[in-house]
Amino acid sequence: MLTKAFIPYKGYYSTPFSSWQRSLSNENAIVLGGETSKRWLAEKNWDPKIFDYLILGITVGQHHQFFSSPWSAALMGAGSIPGLAMSQACTTGATCLYQASVGIETGLYKNCYVLTTDRCSNAPHTIWPNPNGPGGMVVSENWMMDNFDSDPNVGLRMIETAEKVAKEAGVTKEECDEISLRRYEQYTMSLENDREFQKKFFFPAEVKVSKKKTILVEEDEGIIESTKEGLAKLKPLIPDGVLTFGSQTHPADANAALVVTTEDKAQELSADPSIKIQVVTYGYAREKKGYMAAAPVPAAKMALENAGLKVEEMKAIKTHNPFIVNDLYMAQQMGIDPKGFNNYGCSMIYGHPQAPTAPRAIMEGIEEVVKLGGGYLLWAGCAAGDTAGAVILKIS
């Protein structure tokens, strides 16, 4: 359990999520993340030199990724600090947050900047030499599609792992459709009053259209409306399965950042010093082979146990749910209402850019708990390889 790591209120931002092959599809994610952070820090009138370390979360290869962390630090105006690059698929952002918190807890650094950025669009097509191959043929990989289509450890597509969990838990297509519709309705809550909720943490991405023209991406791109009738008409993607295009996520592009620091510095930087955001604990798990969608449950239970808390004590729960089965299984196993968590949005609806996925959901959770008067926030989500992570924050 942690006691010294805090996040300033409003000491975080997320760009809108852009469905792949849209406005952010041609931007180097490292450059876009660094430049967006520079603009955000300037708007807050914070000197980037206050940070003594940077943790960069990135999972999809970009040009010059060899220099990713120190390069992004320089781009944001903190060129004198070192940093670390981390990759843990969908739980990258949550793990970056925890590693930053451990650094604060141990006194390794005082003010850590956590930057998460990914571009699923136009992902690399990588090759490796194979001198013994017929005709000198290389070994090749499509960074995104090949790995979405097959976990090398189990030989299954990600959707197949979710269907295995659905079958074991007795989940029906009707249940999937019902909760998928609920998740879309919850997302629309964030759009009310001219996107009042989203504007609490959204910061636009600036995209160069030409040498002389730039545009600002201020809203999510690629959201598909869900209706009861529309979901009912969709056919499962796997024979005898329960999941359709309407009950799973889509790849996206985005960046997001959080400041992790001491209690005193968080209060100094906070937009409202009366609000404290403490990083409490972390949990992790790896499920049996081929059951990725089940992994958030043991991770969440570990985080709760480490904090000495019960799930009933959580004021809000947010999940990374690439498939709605994740949420149905978690609700079943932890005795919670599947309609009662993921208010204001989730990755199943607005997309999944890997590293920034957890930070955005955590920001939504923070703002929800603040709105409710304080309490505990639990975030949990699965990741490639049947793994998962979970984080608990206390907002008071």
C-alpha cells in the first residue's frame, strides 16, 4: 500500500480518442505526445523543468522509438531529464502510473511526468533477416493485425479468448447486447451540456494538415451509435459465439498524461487544493491460457486486498473492456451490478489506443468520484497474454 504518491487535481489530460485511420493516423505518436504535453503545460503555466523524471508508455512501434523517452521529454520542454519507456499492452498506462508512484514513495524522484501515447493506425510492418530462408526471404510481421489475430502462446485470436470466458460463465448474446447498449448510454452522459464532463480533462490534439495549416481534434472520432434493435440484428463473429461488432472495441490513436508527485507539491499544483488524489495500491494477474477476459478479476481482488478494502467500498469502478464479456464476468464474479460501473465512458465505446487507454478511464473515474463527493476509485483491465492490472485511488 502506498502513502506518499499523489496526483494534483486537474494534473492530467487526455486527447480525444481518434478511431484508427482518421485525423491522428499519420502523426508520429512520440512527437504528438511530446508536443501536446508542451502545449498543455504552457496552458497551465507550469515550467516543464519542475519534473525530474519521465515515464513513457508506448506499445506500438514508431519511427525513432529507440530514443522514445528522452526524446519525448525534450519535445515537451524537459530536455534535461532522463526517463523510462514501458510497454505492457492495454495495462501500460496503469502500470506507468504505479511505477511513478513507487518512485515517489521511495524518494527516487519528487515530480514524475507520466506520458502515454500510441498510434494503432499505420502500425509498422517489421522484418527480420532470415539468411537460411528460401531465396533469402525475410521473417515479417504486421505489428497490429498479426498480434490481434494470434497470441503466440496460445494460438488464439483475442476475441476467441473472450468467447471462452463467455462460455465458461454462461453469458448469452442477449446479455452482451443489453450491457453493450448500457455502455453506449453511459458514454452519452459525458456528452451532455456540450460535453461538460469530457471538458474536465480533455485537451485537443493539434494535427498538421500541411506546412501552413493545422487542425485541432477536440472530440472523439469514430464513435458508432448503438441501439437495442441494431445490436440485436448483429450476428456473432464466431459461430455459436455471443460477441458481435457491437460488443467489442476498436483500435484508436491518442495520448494522455498524468503528474505524480508528493502530497505538498500536488496541493501546490492542484486546480482545487481541497481535493486530494492519492494512489493507494496496485494489483496484477495472469489467467489460465486463453482466458484474457477473466484476468481483471484476480487483479482487482489483489488490489483490494492490498488496500484492505472491499469492492462495496468503491465509489466508482472503471474497466478496460475490449469485449463486453469482461464486464459481465467481472460483475458475476465480484457480485456487482454490470449496469452500475463505467459511467461516462469506456474503451469498448470510444476505442482502444493501448497505452493511453487506462489513463483516460482513470481520469473519468476521478472526475466521477469528485462529483460524488469523494471516495475510492478502482480501475481494472486485461492485457495481451491473459494478463491484467488494477489500480485503486482515493479521492478526498
